[in-house]
Amino acid sequence: MIADYKFKLATARISLQLCLLGLLVGALASGLIVLFQLAVAGLQHLVLIQSGDFTELPLAMRAGLPILGAGIIYLLVSRTKTAYRRMGIAYVIHRVKCHYGRISLTSGVGQFIHAVVALACGFSVGKEGPAVHIGATAATMMSKRWALPDNTMRILSSCGIAAGIAAIFNTPLAGVIFVLEVVLRDYKIHYFLPIMLAAITGAIIYRTVFGDIHVYSHLELVRLPLDQYPTLIMFGLVLGIVAALFNHALLQVTQRASTLNLATRFGIAGLATAVIAVLVPGAMGSEHGAVSLAHSADATILGLLVLLSAKILATIAAIGFGIPGGLIGPLYGMGALLGAMVALILSPMLPQLQEYQGIYAAIGMTAMMGVCLNAPMASLLALVELTNDASLILPYLLVTLPGFLLAHEGLGARAIFLRQLDIMGLEYRVPPLEQALQKTGVLALMDRDIVLARPGLADDELLALLKSVEHHRLLRGTEEGQELITLHADFTDDSNSALKREALPGLPERATLAEVYQLLEPKRGGAVYIYMDNPNTPVGLITWSMLYRFFRGGEI
């Protein structure tokens, strides 16, 4: 029998069961993310004096690490089936949109190992991409354990993603908004509560292991006076130009790299990173080195420009050629460097601006993410949570809004993740009606009052049985599945029988109404039977008229 809680989960409504599942997924996902962070820190500890700082390494080791890392990742990826090679946030968006967020355990384990190697070997990638992928994998594991409906799976996948981001940056609210703004691109209250619970769980586990630390709360940020606000708009325009150029360059490289074989792609990524590491050691790793220099009183315009250029090239080389890892961390580094550089360039004309270098760097850090990833709200909340300073909200908006408009409306920049999906040939567009129907499982609508007829019954016995059932319809098993037996509307067919037999397609109990619609919409009629374990165990029936009344009645 189908458990009662599955019928509640199949509806597009909030429930205690859904919230509890969100909490459990958050705990599992954040636990895996903590292991991931410890693995990265452990490997870096073997070669680095300070975690994330590659500048103290000897020249030969700086050059050798990326090449070694690229070789290891190639050996691992080349022995993996093609279906499991795609990774990162763009791939997770595709799975959430078109496959309810289901990600195989093989893919999740591969993302874990490959990203640990990439981060330990100094590639310019972030931790949040693997965190999103691993979080969605944790949700899939939980969903399979209890055979949950697909509409619930999508919510739980979002819970895993939010918990992963919260467990990486200690930013639970930014994790929630990132899911709603970038991944789901939708808001429903029955989404928000379990996702919020998962993100809170991720943040609590992070704080339990690493302490209640806001990553950049130690930065000394002097509050910007009102008369300095016009310069923020100028900074925003500069940031919009740089963001648009970076988007265009990264996507161009990604598109051209997609035609190369694995060995060539990883070879170029390793060699390019090695060359950059020799010339500009600070460009290695994620964002911490760049952010530190951006807030340093000893920073010079030339030093910031060199590191910014090297960071952009290193990130394009890593992400563009397929090294597993995230993009948000490097964007933080680029934005911080750009902000500090703008402050120093303007300081001869506005001498008092130099003391606000830290604010420009902090705002640029997340504004760059917001403009490049089409995530202005998530990046705003990330800024507040990372710095533990809400006074930055208005200055942030004055930078991000003009930058966003210039980059996307003026210079034609596009959201990186969606463009990456176009390049990979992966779909993410779902028709609005189907998208709405995906939120409800078949268990919520199906007619459970069905009568099963034994095979071998004569027509007169079937006719007598039909007359006694409420809806005058029977299901009978066949070699192909199930057939629907109803009373004939007329006697114009060759059989001249009062019985009408119709072979029915079947769907598992975890399916959503979107699959029902796809099967019945071409004929705008007929029915689908729902089965529990296999096609020979029907548990319910959904007709076109039932489905039509559902969406015409405003239930979606």
C-alpha cells in the first residue's frame, strides 16, 4: 500500500512532512559539504603553509601543481561514462528543470573528488559549484530511500543546494535566495519553508564545525558618507563593462573548448594555469588571496591591475576548459580587485576616497557575482552575511543596478549558467503549463476507486460488472500492461459490442501531472493508469477530463 504521507507530499502545499524532509536533506547535504571542505583543507595542508595561499610555494611546485591536477582529473574523468561527466551549477539547473533535480550518485562522487583535486592544485575555481552538485545528489539519495514523488524531489533538490551554499559560506539566507533566483526562477511558499529549514541546518552544521564565523566580518569597513555616493554609480558602470567582457570571453572559450577532446581541454587548462601561476602566484586558488590584496593598505594600482588580469585569465582557463569547480569564488576575487583599483584611481581627484578602498572592494566582490550570474538579490544578501554589515545595502544597490543594466541591456551580456546550457545542448526551458503541473504529483489527483477485472471473463460477465461499478469502467491486465473497459457510446465498430476496450499508458506513482499531460494532450482525451511497484499493480486512474478540470479550476 502507498503510505499516507506520500499523498500529502504529492500536493503543491506546505506540510509538516515536507519540512521534516527538507531538514533531513539539509543535514545530509551540509555534512557532505563539511567533509568536502575538510578534504580540500587536508590536501592543501600537505603543500601549503596557509590554506588557500599558493604564493609561498617554490616556482617549480607552483608550475607543477596545475599540470599534475589536470592530469589526475583527466585520468578520473576519462574512465567515467559520458553521462556522468557533466558537473557544476549549470548542469544542476538542467536536472532541476527537466529531471526534477535527480542526480546520480556516480556523478556526485565524481564532482566531489574532481573538485577536491582542482582546488588543492590551485585552479581558479570556487567551492560553491561542487557544493550545489553534492547538495542535489544528497537530495536524490534521500528521495530514492523513501521513493518520494517527483514534485517533492525538485523541492528537496533545492533544499540540498541551499544547504550546500550555506555550509560553504555560512550564508543561509543568500543560499535560499540563490536557489529561488537562479535555479528555480520561481517562488512558492511551500518551496520557501523547507528550503529555508535546509539552509538553516547547513549554517548550523557549518558553525558547529568551523565556528560562528562570517568570512569577511574581520574587514574594517568605514561607513561611506552620502556625498561619496555619486562615485559608486561610476564604479557600477565600470563593473558592468568588465563583467560583460568577462562573460563574453568565458562563453567564447567554453564554446570553442566544447569541440576539443578531453585530453586537449584539460592539457590547455593545466598549462595555462601553470604559466599564470609562475608569473602571478596570487592568481592561483579561489578568491581569498585577491580579496586580501584588495583590502591591503599597500596595494597599488599596477599590482591590482596585474592580479585582476591574471585572475580573469586563470578563471577563463579553468572554467572555460572544463575544470570542475565553481565560479562565484573567482568572481568575488575579481570584483574585490576591481573595486579597490577604482578607489585608488579616483583618489588623486578625490583624496578622501582612499580610506574607503575596503568598502569598494567589499561591494565589488559580490556585485560582480550579481551582474555576471543574474543574481542581484542573492549577491546582496551574501554581502550582508559575509561582512555582517547591513550598512552596505544602499551602496551595493548604487553599484549593482547601473552595472547590471549596462552589462545586460547595453552590452548584451547573458546569464552565464543558461548560456553554458545552450553550449552543452542541455534543455532548461519548460512550457509554463507543464511547469505548473510539475508541482503536483499524480497521487494528488488520481481516482483510487478503481475496479480490476480478472483476465478471462466473458463479455456478458464484464457487462454485468460494469453496470455495478460507480463510474462504469474497469481495468484489466494484458501482456502489454492495462486496458480500460467502458460501455460503448455507439455500435458503429466492427465488433458490434457494448464493451469498449482501450489500451492505457501507465505512469509510476512518483510521476507528476506534467507527464500525464504529455501523454493525453495530443488526443485531448483518454486516460492514464498509475501503478505502484510495476505496471501490473495499478492503484489509480487519471482521465483527461479530470486533468482538464484540475488546471481549468485554478488548482495550479
